Amino acid sequence: MAQKRKTHLRIHNESVNEPTSPSNVIIMDEVANCLTKFTQATGWAIRSTATKQNVFVDGSLVAASGQSTRPDRANQFSQSTPRKRWEVLDAMPIDGMLDMDAAIDLPMVTEAAADALLGSIADLVARLERAENAVREQQASLATDVAVTRNKDEGKEIADRLESILASSCTSIKATAAAIYILDDQTSELKMRACWNLPVDRLLSPARPLRGSLADLEALMGNAVLLEDLAAVPSWSSPEQFASAIVVPIGTIAMPHGTIWYWTDHSRKYDSAQVEVANLACGRVMNELEQSVLGAEVQQSRTVTRQIDQASLAISSRSPLSMPLHENIELDGWSLQDDLLGGAIHNWEMNPQGQIVAMIGNARHSGPQGALVATALHSITRSQWAMNATPSQIMQLLSDYLMECGEDDWSASASLLQIDPLTGRGCVTNAGGNQILIASHRGFRPIGGTAHALATDPNACFANARFVLQPGETLLAMSENLVRQLNLPMTDLNLNTHSRQSQQIANAVRRHRRALAKSLDQNDLLREIRTMTDEPAEDIAQHFARRLPILLNREGVASDRALLVVRNQQKGF
């Protein structure tokens, strides 16, 4: 009595060893079917020019031995010239004698007409080949979930590698066909992204819903699902019509990515070694996808870094040159960014009315966002200088513009000044926490401003403060981050002393404190500037650049800094 076949689902057990059996399958090909219909309609057989020993007769590819074989899709579509893919051939053997009965079986279509029709079929097949290859490469690229590939051949390379993995693993476990299904972003559907020994148009099929796909759901839980007889378990529906299958997961339980289906055309069992081969193939597929994603990310990172470098050079090229604008006035200064791009800016020039105009600015944020604010300050200020606008008018325009830029924080501090080089008389407008003072041997006098930063108060008003820069005096305009004490109590850091990262942060804070203890504070700056009032403006600016501490950037608050030195080098009274 024959033993009844089990109909329940079987999960792979490592301790079970089962025999295997070879398998073969013949998959009907649409092109071969079309050629069969061609032969039946015209009476002319078809011979492939790629392999002279193989001849299409009634749609079957017959080798020299006379044994019928399945057409190989790779060889079938390998010809670069479509019209030379096949040629017509008289399939009726002629022994020199032709009677009336045999004449009835002769082709009713001329050889030229048949050859023209075959050429048109070859053109359509070539178009089909190009479309299928494009779909194949696109689906393989989408398997990596990367929108932009590293080069134009990336999709083809990924498709070839994935199909190579499927082909080798199918050979090892004696499977007929295989396909890779990848989850979408919402983990609700499974889309075929690569296949082997299946028609390429399967890649155009819509995604399968994960809900109800019991075999895929079980596999995504980390189990290899063995479906020895698909007809006996219809509820575990297979995406393709085969007799048996094995389903293995791609990824992990915590981060599933998809499944691989291996099918066989007859009912069979799978042993532990074959299941292990399937799992190893999943690991290789996962490695290919991760490498593609990593490669694209590295390429994108390099592109962004290159663009940031170019932007940094472009912004640096807009810095003013240290060249005299007038024989009575010396100007120098600098702006220091925490990174390649930042929010500190400085500039000066001679306007059309012969007045020296200068500015420093500092955005609240650093990085690219700060660079956008600094670029806006620089561009608007220069355009207004050419129109002889006063510092207060320019400051009001800057504040209004930044307020309208959007919901992001576009706030900034700025100082604008205008000096008559002949008399030393000038005016200045200050916004935010910037400091402006005039130093001489006799002492210091600060120049006031508004506490409102740009783009913080729509009702803020900016006024011009008048001053006179006497011969021998030096004006310093400093951004709010230029001189400040680093006040970072350890209780504010919320550090876990047992964490290695927390220890590194705490050590960095201590190093900054020690640096500040030896570097410049505001009192030191005032004392040192009094001793350097007779020095050139360039020497003063460079001296303070070397003495200022490196500040710690916390919680995205910028520590970009800028300094402007204006010295009246006329002889004092």
C-alpha cells in the first residue's frame, strides 16, 4: 500500500538528511512559439545564424543529433544585428524527383517574402530584447533601493551578479528556477527584482501583497520554508506554477529585506545541505545589495564633499584683498569658520562717493545654513553700498529680507560702518551681540548698537551711531563669538561617566578650559590693543587670530568668528 503524502507545511530541521533527485523543465518561449507559427504559415523552416548546427523546424530547435532541446535565451538574443539572427531554410528534402502530391506541400510563399517577414520578426525580437534588458537592469537597481547608481553600467552589473548567484545556487540544490523578491518601503508588498530560468517579462508583473503570502511571512520570521508538494498545500500559494519550492529569507528578523524562491518542476524533498546552500545564497544577495548601497552612498558623499569644497573656495574668493583703499586709513580683518562652510563674513571697499564702507557678520548657525545667511549678507550689503545707502538703511533691509526667508532660523549679527577717510568721521550700525570699540593710548570708548539680532524682531529699528576716528586711533569690530568665556559645567552635559563617548566629550571640555585659561579673554584683548595701537592693522588682526581660543560648538550654535580692524594712520596732534 502506498504511503500517503504529508500535506502539512514542513520547516527545515538541521538534523534531517534527505535524498535529492535531478530535474529538468522545458519553459515555453514566446519567440520560439512565434517561429513555430511562422513555419506553419509559410512552409519555410528557420535556421539560426548563431549556431549553424541548430535548425528551427516546427518551432523546435533541433541539433545535429536530431534531439530536441529548449532554446537558450542568452544565445537566442546574443546577435547584435537583428536581420542576421535567423535565415529561412527549405524544410522539405528533395531527392531530385517531384510529383504532384509533393508539390502540394511546397511553400506557397516565396523565399524573398518569407525572408522579409522573418526580418521584421527579428526586428521585433531585437526591440523585445532591449526592453527586457532594460527592465532587468532597472529591477536589479531597484533591489538596492538606490535612486542613483554609480555609473551607467551599474544596473547591468547588479543584474548579472544577482542572476549568477541564483544560477549557481539552483545548480547546487538541483532547482529549476529561482527569483528574488524585495520588500517595499512600507513592507507591505514583495516585488520581483531578479530571476533565473524564468521569462524576463515576469519582472514587469505587479508586486505581490505580503498579506496572505504565508510562505513569505514564515520565511521572513527567519525560517527556511520547505514546500515539497505545492499542490497539496494550496494555501501556501507559490508565485509561479511549479511542483515544489523552498523559500529562504533575505536579511534578519529585525531587518527583513525579502525572500528567495527556489522551484522544482516535480515534487521532491530538500536536505540540510541544500537548505544551507540556499541560505548562503541569501547572504551573498544581501552582501551585493549592501555593497551597492554603500558604494552609492560613498559616491554621493564624495560628490557632496567636492561640492562643499568648491563652495568654500567660491566664498573665500569673495573675501576682500588686504590692499590700501586710502592713504589715511588701514583696514584688515578675517573671518574664521568652524568647518569648510560657515556663517562668518567680513568685507570692505570704497563706495562711489569716496567713503570707506566695511562690515562683519555672523549667522547664528554654522555649516551650509550659516553660509547661506552669510552669502545673503555679503551680496545685499555690496549692492546697497553701490547705491550709497546708509548703514542703518542697509541693516533694516537685511533684517526684512532674512525675516521673509522662511520658517528656518535665519538670524544673524552684523556690524556696518562708513568712514570718511579725509576727516575720520563716520557712522556705524550694530545688530545683535557684536562689539565695536575705538582704542588709543588714552583708553577705550565703545560704540553702541541694538540688542536685536537680524531676523528676530519684525519691529526692530536700527539707528546710526556717529563717531570720529582720530589720528592714531584703532577701531575694532568683533563678532559675538570672537571673545567669550567657555562656561560648560559638567552638570549641564548630562554625561554618563561609564560611557566611552561621554568620557571623550568630558576630556574635550577640559582641554578647552585649559586652552581658555592660557588664551585671550576680553580684558586681555583691551590691554593688548592699547600696546599695539601704533602697529599696522594687518599685524593687529593676525596677532589676535593667533591668540583667540578655539571654541567648542555645542547644540548647533555657531562659533564662527569675524574681526575687523580699522586704523587711522595719520599722525596724532
